[in-house]
Amino acid sequence: MPTEQQFLPDDAPADDAAAAPRRGRPGYDRETLLSVCVEVFNRYGYDATSMGTLSRHLGISKSAIYHHVESKEAILGQALDRALDALEAVFSEVLANGSGPVNKLEQILDGSVRVLVAQMPYVTLLLRLRGNSEVEEAALQRRRHLTHTVEDLVRQAQERGELRTDISGKSAPRLMLGMVNSIVDWYQPGRSGTVDQLADTVVTMVFAGLRA
Amino acid sequence: MPTEQQFLPDDAPADDAAAAPRRGRPGYDRETLLSVCVEVFNRYGYDATSMGTLSRHLGISKSAIYHHVESKEAILGQALDRALDALEAVFSEVLANGSGPVNKLEQILDGSVRVLVAQMPYVTLLLRLRGNSEVEEAALQRRRHLTHTVEDLVRQAQERGELRTDISGKSAPRLMLGMVNSIVDWYQPGRSGTVDQLADTVVTMVFAGLRA
């Protein structure tokens, strides 16, 4: 872990970073600090987590945390960016290169499954948000934009006669995204099969159905 | 509302129940008390809700609540029973009368969608549980039993050649239940279409797929 990115206990000099491990009060790089905070948010809920709770779980003082991030909300913002940037990258790539709305929808579901598995704690945090602050509301706004993209693609595909029109074009997009989002609640890497199988199962179920 | 079931402010005599409405501090029947508590649990999270919070939202004293339920956990237990009894009734009925595993799965998804919509706040509470207490663990155990029933039916249907075998028999049951469960996050009665359309869309998507 690069020294210049380390979060250090506030009583440890910076040049101590590469020295022998400190007992109980580790230095953190930006990445590890973020990941520990997100775990704590997911365990106790963001609102119920204070900077004191974070400090206890990180094993560093509050002022050591404040040295690197300005607030609990700033940590939340970074964590949500992680999830949303990854999801938005999938959508942009697919919208630029996919051919036809059904193909785009398939690729979006496939790519979203992979982001959910790769960034599971960050997406979990995103999916449990209630939008009580500006940072949360901004994230929910970005999430809604992704949902609307899926709604538009379903509508286009129905208009072209490529998807059934006897199902609700309003519910179907939310149901397919709900199916993908459920992954954070039950998927256990290794125990629930590979991410390739998972993505295949989602895309097959949604578009071709489970019937043999 | 039947007088003998009313939850009264502890400073109001019982025989006042049928009298003119009291200003600001309503009497509650068991049903209304439960439903207000469940709304509060869903808003703040069960763990973060104290008897004091419930008392404030109900507009009655803590001792008035304790007059009718022995603890916060007892209220939770009643609320979770509401959701689980309804879901279990669907499963029992279908297992007794359905013909073949695919037909049973279709009926279970259809019936579960209807329970989710009809008992939305109770099912929402159930789905957000983390299992930190005996009551929660018992509810999660009952929920797991329902999941295993769906897994068994998918496996039977795959063995009979009625469902695809090129998808993961482990992921598919959880994905279809995840799709159904997502309903509590986005469905708005009236605005998102009827419950009949919703149940049809779920069953069609899962078994026949969306492709025209």
C-alpha cells in the first residue's frame, strides 16, 4: 500500500508508515479506510453510525479520520460514487456500442450483475439508502436515471415488436432490476456459483424464461 | 372498532371509549396499534425504534402500550406473523392443490405477489430483518423454509425436463424470489398498474421470458 495514501493513527509520525506493524492501531490507505467504513455503514445503517462508531471500528481516533475526510457524509459520497460510477460505466459503454434495445438490455443486466458482485458492499449501501441528505438524494437521482434508461429500452423494444406487449412496460423494468439487485442479499461468491453462471441465469430468465 | 380491543390512553377510563373523539390522543384497536408500530419500525429501523419512539408516534404513554403488549419484541412478533402466516397459507394451499412443480411455482409466485401487495408494510419489515433476536431468527427460519420449498420445486421441474437445466438451479429460485420481493421497494398501488397485471408480468417473465 502506497505510503502517501496511508491513513495513520494521529499519534504516529508519517515516516513510521513503512515500519513494523503497530499493535492494534493500524495505518489505513484510502481504499481500506473506505471499505471498513462501508462495512460498518452496512452493518449498523448509515444514520445509526457516528464518527465515534467509525473510529472504534477503524481503531484510530476521530481526528485521524478527519485528517483525511471532512465528514461522515464525505465518506458516504465516495462510497456511493464507487457503486454509481461502475454502474454508469456499464450503461454508457452499452448505450454507445449495443445493437438494438434487446441486445442493450441484455448487456446492461449482464454488466450490472458483474458490478453488483465486484462492488457488493458499495452497491448494498446504495440500495439501502433512504435519501435523508443531499448526498443521498443526489445518489438516488443518479440511480433513478439508470432505471429510466432501462424503462426507455423496454419501451423501444416493445414498440419494435421485440419484447412482449402483454406485460406491463412499467413493472417489467423494475422487476428485472429488482431481480438483479436482490443479488446483494443472498449471493455468496464461491457458494452460489460463478458470476458468469449468475449473469447467464439472469439474462436467460428475463428474456427467454425458465421453461424448457 | 370493538371497544374491548381498544388501546386507550392510560389516563382515559375504559368506558370513555365510545364517547366523542379525544383531542390528539386517540384510542387504538389492536389492528391500528400494530399497523402504526410497523410503519414506525419501517421508517426508523426496528433496532433504532424504542418504546419511547412508539409512544410518541402513537400519542399514548408507554404504560398504555405495555397494558396491551408485553414488549417491543412482542409487537415485532405479531407483525412478522402477519406476513409469514399469509405467505405460508399461499404455499400450503398450492402444495396441496397444484399439479406438477411448474404449475406450483407459478401459483406460488402469483400468490406471493398478492400477499406482498396486500400486506406490504408487514412483508417490508420481514424482508429488512437482520436476525438479531430470537423473534427475528425464528422469522428468518420460517422464511428460509419457504425459499427451500421453491428450490425443491425448481429442482423437481428440472429433473422432469420441464424447466431449463442450463441455468443455475441454485441461483434461479433466489432470483425469482428476489424479483418478487423487490415489489415492496417500488410498487405503488394505483400508479404501477393493478396487482393482476403485476402478478401476470412476474409469472410471464420468469417462465416464458420477455422476448416476443
